[in-house]
Amino acid sequence: MSIEDDLSAGLLSYRPMPPQKQFHNSTVPIRCLFAGNSAGKSWALTAESALELLTGRRKGHLPVHGWVL
């Protein structure tokens, strides 16, 4: 299985936890997701980025910029 297959399978099975849902549903133009180790920050930001790129869901907002530290 390629990395692309792994990523698409992961995104299709992504089910956000409550803090991630709150992040995804926020309507403010600048959002931050702070959480501890293994809390799903990378998956949440990957899903958010993919959704934005594929659907333009947040049209009218500033361009998407993200940092994953």
C-alpha cells in the first residue's frame, strides 16, 4: 500500500473527537488547536486542509495557513 493509499484510507475513516469537532465547526477566521500528545492534532489539521482544498468550505475567509508543531 502506498502512502497516498494510507492517507486516503485514514481521511475516509477520520471521526473527530469533541475538541476536534469544535475546531472544525468554529466560524472564527483564525483558529488554533492545542492538545497533548497523541490527541489527533495532525489528523484534525490534515482533514481540515483536505476539506478546504477539495470543497472551498471556508470561502470568504483569509487564505488557509497552518503550522503543525
